[in-house]
Amino acid sequence: MAGSTIKTVHDIFQSMEYGPAAASSTATAQAWLDHHSRSLGLFIDGKFIHPVGRQSCSLTDSKGGNVCSVVCAVEDDVSQCASSAVSGYKAWSGLTCHQRAKVLLKLVSVLGQHGQCVSELCEACGASCSPSTLVRLLQYYSSWAQLRDTLISNWTTLGVVAVVVSDDCSLYSLMLKVIPALAMGNSVVVVPGQSTAPALLLLAQLFMGAGLPAGALNVLTGSDVSLGAKVAQSPSISYITYSGNKQSGVTLCKATAGMSVPVSFSPFIGATCPFIIFESADIDSAVDGVIETAFKKKREVHWVLCVQESVLDTVVARLKLRMAGMKCVGLHSDEDRVLVDAAVLVAQQQGATLVQSCAAPPTGSQYPPTVLCGSVPSSPFVISPSPGPLLPIMTFRSNTEAVTLGNHSPHGKAASVWTEDLTLALETAKSLSVGSVWVNSHSVSDPCLSVSGHKDSGTCTDGGQEGLYQFLRPSSSPSTPLPRSFPVSLDYSKFGTTASPTVIPDDSDPASAPKPYLQFVGGKACKSVSGCSVAIQSPGGGSVLAYCPDGGRKDVRNAVEAAIKVQPGWMKKSPSARAQSLYSLAKGLEAKRKDISTSINVQTGLSMEEAEKEVELSIIRLSDWAAYCDKVQGGTVPMPQSGSALSYAEALGVLGVILPDKNPLLSMVTLLGAAVATGNAVILVPSEKYPLPALAFIQVLQASDLPAGLVNVISGSKDQLTAALAHHSVIKAIWYWGKAEGCQFLQYTCTSPLKTLRLFCQNDAGEDGGKDWCHSLVLEEMWRNAVQWKSVWIPTA
């Protein structure tokens, strides 16, 4: 018919344009928005509220059309929300595990009825999320809610948990934190990004309809993550967890420094991930995977293609063939186009050649899929990729080079490995420092697998059973922790620069002089680099008991150099070999029982009977860690789809541990054992108040068969050594017991490069409000702090 606008099937396949959305789903989403007059309020105490006098933020779709507006919360709203969350926690945690599981399962059927509406809201706001993935999350964690008191009975809820995400975080990543927190019995305060706010507000309403008590889930919308810092100021908040881009995460960490609230974050948005193709791969399938991940899917990460030299020409030829005719990809803004043009220009200046699907338009926020052949690891567009559809290609010759290229990035979110050699795939997966490895696949996820962000990609574990423990605390922890501290005015650049009083002992009369102690670096007992010592007073503050080395930045540097050399080899040792070394350490402590008991008695003022009891507990604790080495290692995980999956724990690397004052020997061997048993190297800083038991333990270390440099002991000013550890890029994690100013400094400073922190604020009496070193549950807690988790996906036909 003349003038007809109806397209034939041939026309549709030629243009490959999207068809119109289903009218019923659009009407459902629009009706819900219209019901709220396209102005969404805060969700507090189980209902929407619209406080008077608040600013609002408008949300637009991909075409610039108005979707709705959301209220920007202020401090008064935060206070009201926190009060509601406390009431909601009492009601929600008061239910039995079975009752909480029933609520989550009921939400599965509710979501089935309203899934199209959720999907439509996500699509309109650019936060795409399939309702089926949310259903899978609910099904998986409802079963853990049912089994919590059966399988995790030694752990209890935290209380009120705050979940904060950036604007570019997906709804799935947000709910991966919200649902497990609820499943464990906590109440949750969510600060969503603008793109996830409408869908989350709808889900919060659906949660209430499924039977969740009012106040158990509250949503505070705002303009940016600074609202998360306001939430942290509430004394009701027990824990904050963040997902999104690193810049917003760093802002949140620095804003909450000194508030005595644990903060973990997963800054996976914008991470660089390797896509490795070996010569033994199915090249056609691998190239299809490259096209889909790099150019078609909505990208949360940047991919770098690593190809074995022998198949480079074949891969590039297949890429040219598959890219032919592909359309330009839309960028977020004209500013992104400027960044893309600059990256391409730099690549060409460095000798890279371009493979493009079509010519780039001269202007506008669109750019064709582009492959940058001849890239090198030092190229700026590899280190800091631009936001556009650019794919650098690097080559390698051997398997070792492939791993080196894959680990070149500061990020450690994921990697995709393509080969039909299963042994090669598993060896590569084991060597890559990333949280997820997909073998002959990509971008697969399921909540049953525990994944930790390695390096700069996170400080917590999400998914699986291990992902639940961030929302729990050991039942041995006191129910009333120490009072919350608040940020103080602190010059972070000068922290730790005020030297402690140092003396150089006079050796003119060695017989009458107090005993000089040595520190332990690189397997050798030695003086500090400065040659200075600190006088240690008796408990009453009278006579000088001993002189201890006054270690500093150079001592930390030497210890880290020794530790980084030995740690990879120690990590690769079999668990039974590590166990034997710990058993020998326990035997060595037993041989020095009398000397170390005396040092505890003289230093702390405890009776000899109490000192000997602490030594006995320390011998048992080391034996416990030896037995622990080969008992918890992960394994296979039941999958809801075809294929196999592995989940296992890995060592963090080199740890810095600032030891507590309480139980100076028992706490030291507990933390040392946790680090060494899991394959880490450790740098110990003894208690500044009671350093002698740790320094006396050096003679036990000297007689052990631990590799030189695996355990280092540096005494001196706690602040000075803390600053040295915080500023060293090789240190992967810091466990700190000390004053509130030290906790504030570490949380503010340890964001680039990112370090995993476990901070415990001590009062003047040495109490940290959290650790009973005599309780056996401390082993499980510290073991989980000493490892990071990796998942490996292996698909089958």
C-alpha cells in the first residue's frame, strides 16, 4: 500500500532497530509513577513521605525525557530514618529464621507479578536489571535466612546496616548487599544512586507488601554519596558497605573517617579486566565473546584483550569480519567524546593501528567500536581507559607472560580466559589476582559464589556463604561495644612524624644496664636503622626494664622487601607444610616457656601463674592454627545451570598488624597464626605499652623453620610505624589496635592503593570492646579476615 509505514521482516533485519516496548509493561510503570505524581518521596517506616522544603533531583531517560523526580534528604530525614531503622530491627530480628525466610520467599511471588514494572523502571533510568536475577537472589538468600541459626549459630546480627551506592551502580549490585543483610536479620538503610532510586523505591514498597516489618528497609535518596556520610553520623548505624565507582567510594571513606563505623566497599565500576585468548582456544567463540563484552553489553568494566602471538593475525582478521557493519555506540556525553578522541590520538602517536567498524563521525556523542592493535602495558589508554568503545590488544608469548599482563592492572575484579586446555585454564585462573575467572565464558554471575575484589577492586566479600559474614559479628563480641568516637581535627600529612623519646643506651657498665632487645627483620635479629632505642619502664613507672629498638620507615621498608620475596613461595606451599611449621613454632614456644612467662610478668605486672597460663594458651593457639591450615579451603559449589564452579580462599599478601595491649602474647600469636596459616607474610608492631613479650618471642622465631622474612617484628612509636605501613603500596591489609586518631588516619589514608582495614579502637585501659582472645571463635573470625575469595566458572556444553 502506498505510503504505508509498516516494515517487513526483511526491513527489520536490515536495520536491526529495537521494537516498541510492550504496551502493558509500559503502562504499569507509567501508572505507578503517575500514582506518585512522578515525584518520589523518601521511604521511611514502611511508607513514602514528602518532607516540606526539600530540594529534588530530576531523572531523565536515555532520550532526555523526564522520568520522575526524587527528594534530596537532609539531616533531619536521616535522624528520622535511623530511628525507624532501630524499631524495624527490633521487629525483624525478633522473628524466627523460618518467619524471615517466608517473607523473602513471598517476595519472590510478588516480584513475579510486578517484575515487568521493575524492569521498565530500570530500563527508563539506565539501571537495567533482569527480574529473574532478583528472583534468584531472593531464593538463594531466603534459604540462608532459614538456616542461619543452624549453620551460622556462633554469629549474631550487627543491627542497622547502611548500603550506599554510586549513580552508575546497577540494581543487582545494590540488592546483592541489601538482601543478604536482611536475610541475616539486620535492618537496612539504603542510599541509592539516582539511576537505581525509582526501582529501589518500588521494591521497598513490594517488600512491605510481602510482610517485611515497617522500618526494616528504609530508602534515603539524595544528590550524591555525601548523604552516606550523614547517615554514618547516626549512632544507630553499625556498618556501612559501598558499591560503585572508586572516586565516590574514596569520598565516602574520607568523609566517614573517625566515626568509628566499619566501612567496606567494592569499587568495581570502571575496573580494567583482562580477556586472555590462548592459541589453544576456539577462536570463533572467543571473538564472539570479545564483541559481546567490549561493544554490545552495557559495560561496568573496561576490557583489555591479551592474545597469544601465534594466533594474533587470526584473531584480528576475525575481529574485522565480525565488526563489519556494526553501528556507532552512544556515549554518555560530549565530554566522553573528547576523552575518546584524545585516547585514540595518543594510541596512534604510540604506533597503534586502528580497526574500526565504520568511520567515526566528526562530532557528537557517538563513536564506532574500535580495536587498538599494538598496545603496550604502559600506554595511558591501557592504564586509565577512556569511557568509550575502545579495546586495546596486547600480545604474549608464554603462559607466564599472559599472567603478568593479566595482573598488570591495579584492579582485580574479573578475567576471562579462553582455552580448550583445562589444565592451562586452571593454572592461569589460580595465578591471576582477580575475584572471578570465567573460563571460555564471560560476565556470568550467581549469588551462590563468594567473590572478593582483589587489589583496588574491593575490601569485602559478596555472594555465597562468605558474603554473609560482613553482616554478622561473633557471638563472643560484647553486645555493648565501646562508645562511638567522632572525627577530630587531624593533619594527616604530619601523623606519626612526632618522634617518641629515644635514647641510646650507655654501654659503659653492661652488667648494671637494663637488657637491650632487638627487633626481627628478614629473619635476623637486629637494631633499628636509626640505632636509637626506647626505654621501657616497669609497670609502676619506676625503673627502666629494658631498651627496645625505635623502628621507623626504613625498618618497615626493609621488612616489606623481605616479606614480598618470600610470601609467594610460602603461599604455594601445601597446607600440611605450613601446618608443620606452625607446630614447630608451638614447640619452640614451649621450650622458651619460662623466659617468656617472666617477660609477661615483669612487663604487665601479672602474677607468674597468670603469665604461665597465657603462655600455655598461646602454645595451644599455635597448635590450633596448625590444625586449621588444611581444614577450610573452599571447593565446588552447586550451580543452577550447566557447568562447574570452584570457590576457594587465597592469601591477601603482606599484612601489617599493630598489636593490642590486652593479652600481649596470646593476641600476638593469634594474629600471627591467622596470617601465616593462610599463606600471608606479616609485619608485627608490638604493643607500645607492653612490647617485651613480643620481642622475647623473637628467639622462638629464630629457632623455627619459618622462611626468613615471613614474620617480621618492629618495635617503636605506634603512630610512626602505622604511618609507614599505611603509605607502603605493597601492604595489602592492616589490622590495627590503637587510639581513635590512628583509626581515623588509616581510614582516610588507605584508599590509594586500597588496603583492607580491620580497625579496633582501644581505650586507655587497653580494652577494644570487641575481642576475647581466650575464646575459640576468634580463630574463625581472624581466618576470614586473612583471606580473600576467588570464583572460577567452567561451562559445559
